[in-house]
Amino acid sequence: MEPQEDLLLTTSRFRVVRTEQRLATGQSRYREIVRHPGAVVILPIVDSEHICLIKNYRVTAGRYLIELPAGTLEPPEPPDATARRELEEETGYRAAHWRFLQTFYLSPGILDERMHLFVASELTAGSPHREPGEEIENLIVRWDEALEWAESGRIEDAKTLVGLLLGERLLRRSR
């Protein structure tokens, strides 16, 4: 039997609910959970030595963060369609080749958002179609430089760290 959820907040991108967790002791504990439709993160491969990151102003952090392009699913849109749309909107790039790498939870302690990681290659440049208020700049960087930024803490965004490290492990090291 599914636990009862009480709706606390609804926004344009997520809901916050309070749900009951039944413990093995028979007691109950109440948790607040952010219900999210999920998102995609894209690792754009510019060429064998370069990738496209973005410099993105994040209100929550109060500053620019270096990230991989990403975006929220708009159900019933499937993750691969969201990835194609978000890559073009944020960077202007279109990709001829797509590869799914992994799905992961971003912050499962409070959030049910699942991120779907895709690799985009054979890119064609174009004009981005950014949403009003998005402050984004493309950064074309060497793979090694991006990994150095991840190791040094210059990149702090979790989805980007996951994307870079899995990309390095599954794509570059497998050659």
C-alpha cells in the first residue's frame, strides 16, 4: 500500500509533499520530499580533445557555475527528446550521434529527481534559444582541462562531476 502524501507546495517545475515512512519498529516517521519530473544532462563532444561546458548563473548559488548543459523533462517528452531540445536551447549545438550513458539520483535524501546522462557527438554549431533570464556562456575546453577543474573544485556542480567522470571512464578510457 502506497503511503499517503500531503501536498505542501506546487511550482512550475516540482512539488513538495509530506509522506509517511513506516519503520521496521512499526513506528511512523514523516518526511518532506521534493517530487521532480526528472532531468537530462548532456556531455557534448566537440572533437576528440574538446567538450562544451557552460558557464551558467545560478540564483541558488548566487554566482556562475561551470556545468554540462542540462534541463528538466517536460512529460510526456522522453529523456532523449529533452536532451536534444536542451542541447540546442542552451548551447546552439545539434548532434548527429547520441549515446545514453547512465541514470542517477541527484540528491536522494530530499529529492526524487533522476538525471539521464547522454553523450552528444558529431556536433553542428548554431544559435542557442535560451529562456528569458538564462545567463549562459559556452565554454569549449580540453577534456584534460575539464577534468582538472573537476579535481581542483572549480567545478562544483554534481551532475557535471558525474558526467565528466563517467564520460572519462566509459568513453575515453575504453579506446
